[in-house]
Amino acid sequence: MTSNSDRKETVRDVVLEHALDRLAEVDRAACPPGLPERIAAQTSISPLRLAHVEQAEPREKSRRPLLLAVLAPVAAAAVLGAALLIVIPSGPPAETTADEAVQQLAFLLEDDADSLIAFGDTDELGMLAMDLGSGHEDGLLIDDSWGLPDFEGGMP
Amino acid sequence: MNLVRAEPISETPTDDLVRAARGGDEGAWRELVDRLTPRVFAFVRSKVGAAELAEELTQTTFVKVARQFARTDSAGYEERGVFEAWLFRIAINSVRDEARSRKRRAEVPAEAASPEATADRLRPDAALAAMREAIASLGPADREMIDLRHQGGLSFTQIAATLGKPLGTVLARHHRALKKLRAALEARGIDAGELAG
């Protein structure tokens, strides 16, 4: 049975959601009128024009550095006896996109986050943890005590 | 206040437009862009604050989508009826990539708009300004839930697909985010009823 306080809370939620929708309407209305046209002009789904877009935009980055970033820690983890070790490069720009990293790491990890040892930049790991489905940084054991400068320096 | 609603331009379902656009229909692609740009822009802007950066990241998002649509290999977009979830996932990643890039350049992270920074971009409407400030005071996970639901206009099912979470988890998190937001508003002496009016 729903209590009075539950009903009141539901009503308050509805009122608040209505206020949030109103705010969203204002923000969508603030979208520059010419933006969709500019985007449509810059993008195209036709292969011919796509080639033009790709010339103007940075090319998709190679997957090779990501594979190295994934496979090398796995090998290191095997040596160290950990289930998995992840190194998140915190130095120079990583040669990976967030999409690629998340897809491939999520595939490797599946539900194994509890036995994970992660090393690297805390913010990056926090984002990664959210992407992997733990929802919170504490879903990962973050261990940055080993003092690796960055992945560019190689694995120990 | 004169509000312009981001209503669909035609009645064609989004999934039909996606299918047509993937088949090379430029008109369908333009309509998709017209229909979804205001939602993506509002979502991204709520995360990064600055309108100019939000424009840039909205463009980046659609460029990535166009690129995937044009691919015919297995790396291209795969139609599974979750286009909007996929689109907002790309938008989220674009914002995160930008935040990482700024961090490397030792700039203020794009995703960490402080209440003060948010206050700088407030519009004259004081009630809405208070709402923005209260949203900015929430944690990243709560803010993301509210942004996806309201600025992005996604259904709970679409949010679940975007974040890769079970529907029940998403519903619970949204409820919790609303509760925290209400508390943040109350702490500022604001009644949500005034804002909804």
C-alpha cells in the first residue's frame, strides 16, 4: 500500500520534473538557429562527401597503441598474480578514443571489476569505472603507489 | 517567456529516418540533424557550460555519427533500435574526451563546471538560475542522470541503453538524483513548484 508520504513525494517529484523540463525547453531554445544547418553542411552520409569530411577532421586513431595498452598490462598482471592490471596513460595524449578504450576494456573485464588492480590517473579511472558499469570510483581498487610515470615509460 | 519547443519537424519516426539515412538519404539525415541537434546541444551545454564549446562538441558528435553511418564494414553503426541512446553515448564521450584533453593542457576540465562557473552563464530568469545552480551542486552521476532525462529528453529505457545499466537501476538513480536536487533547492530556500509554474 502506498503511504501518504510516498504519494507526497511522488507529487513533488512530478513537480520537480516539470520544472526540469521547463529548464530543458529554455536550453534547447538557446541552440543557435544555424547550428543544425552548419552541421548538415559539414557532415554527410554519402561516401563521396564523407571522404571530404575525413580530410577536414582528424583521422580515426590507430588501434595499435590501445592494444598495447591493454595487452601489456594483462601480461604484467599474470606475472604479478593479479586478475588484471590496467594502466591508464596519464602523460601524453593517449592514442585512443574513449569509445574504443571503453569497448575493449569492458569486453576484457566483464564482471571482474572486484579482482581488478588499476593503476593510473584517478580521474581517468573514475570515468572508466563509470563506463564499465560500477557507477562509482570505488568499484575499482585504485593503486597508484607503484610510481609508474606513465605508460610511455613502459611496464616494469 | 517565448519558448521554442524542439518538436519533430515531421511525424516520421526517428528509427525510420535513421534507416533511410543509413541507406544514403541525405534528406533524412538533414532531418535527423534538425530534430536532434537542440537536444544534444542542451545536453552538452549543461555539462560544459560555454555555448561555443557546446556547439563545437555537438558538431563533433554528429560528425562521428555521419562517419559511422557512411561505413559499410562491421565497424559501422549497427541498427538495433537504440539510435538515440547511441547518439548520446557519443555525446558523453565527446565531452569526456574534451575534458581529458583540457586536463592534459592544464585547463579547467570541461565537465567540471562549478556552481560559480554556472552562475556566470545564468539567464535573467532567477528561478531557472537557481535551478541551474542546484543542479551544478550535485555529483557527476546525479547530474548525468538529470541531464540525459531532461536536457537530452531520453526515456528511461534509452538512458539504460546509453549507460549500459539495468532499467531498475536507472529508475532508482533518477529518483535519488531528484531527491538530492530537491534538497539542494530547499537548502537555497526554493520551492520547485515556483519553478514549474
